[in-house]
Amino acid sequence: MLYWLFLSPIVLLLLFASIKMIAQYQRVVLFRGGKLKGAKGPGIVLIIPGLDRILRVDLRTITLNVPAQDIITKDNVSVRVSAVVYFKVFDPIMATVEVEDFENATSQLAQTTLRSICGQEDLDHMLSQRDAINSKMQDILDKDTHPWGVQVSKVEMKEVDLPESMQRAMAKQAEAERERRAAIINADGELQAAVKLTEAAKLISQDPAAIQLRYLQTIREIGVSDKNSTIIPIPMELLRNVIGNSNK
């Protein structure tokens, strides 16, 4: 009886140690005597204490922040670029056996890839074509991490920090571009107005009565003005009529 009382706590302890609860988003890689036995889970997994060893692997998407990297672009501009990488483990056995620490390995690979790709691009292209650079980084990372059982689903550049001198130069460039567009719009407006005035002049010249109507309209507009002195132009057509009548 004393023998069972002594052994029962040990048996319960071993039984408790042999039962492992594996969550739905996890898998465990089982090693028995140092040899790979396979991936188990989710649910209840039974192991042999002292003989088996398990490593838990999370299958959910992992968000990896890539620290800001000092990069010299193709046009010799020094910038600091940071990014974020989204990846997940699709094969827990490969992620355990093929690489020591898949998260750290993916982080180091993302840093070197970010420096390599951004160093091959001009600053203007890097700022305007972020989607193309993100897609290129994703393809490279996914190809390199696939042997580790890791799938890179998305890569996004977060921030591109420019030197203060470059920021001032870009601000001046943007201001000059706005002034150029304003000048073009103003010139187009003057051109359209000149065309319309030319068309109106041609139309009025075809009918002398139109000149008199325009003259009367001008007098009416001047009459409502509150100025002290008013100059009223007299069309030459009216003078010709007056001169012609007096000669007769």
C-alpha cells in the first residue's frame, strides 16, 4: 500500500507531462531520441517524457518590422528606408529543421534585400513606384524563404527619410512646377480670350448695326458708374454718317 502511495504522484506527474494541448493555430514538431517523428496537432498530443522533445510552431501570419536602413540610391542620395514584412509558416518541419531561427533569418534577409533593391533605384523612382518595389521585394524574399517553409505574403515600405537639404530642393522643385503650370493655364486663358475676341470682332464687322448696339450698351454701362469724369467714345461710323449728311 505504501508502495502505491509513493508511486502514484510520480505516475500522475508523468501522465500530466505526457499530455500536451496544441492550439488550432499551432503545430508541434516531435523528436524522439533526437530523430524527427513528424508534425502533430492541433488537439491533444501524447509524448514520452524524457524521450520526446517538441517544438511549437505558430502558423499565423507574423508581422515583422524591418529597422530603418541607411541606403545610397542609384543617383547618390543618402536615405533611410524602413519596411514591414508579413509572412507565415506553411511547413513547420522545414521551418524547424532547415533553419535555426526562421524569424531572425527572415528579418536579416529582409534587411539585406531592402538595401540591395533600393540601392539599385533612383530616388524619384523609389518614391513614385513603391508598389513595384514592394512587389519585387516580396518575390525575392518569398523565393529565398521557401526552402525554410516560410511564405512571404506582403512587403510594404513604411518610411523614406530624406536629408534636410534634399527636402528643401524637392520643395523648390515642386514650387517651380506649380508656377509653371499656373503660367501655362494663364497663357491658355489669354489665348482662348484672344480667339473669342477675334471671332466677336469679325462678327461685329459684318453688320454695322452691331457696332451701334455695342456702343449704346457701353454708354449704358458707363452711365451707372459713380466716377466724376466720363469719356464716351464715338464710333467712326456715326461720324461718317454725320459728315455725309452735312455735305449733302
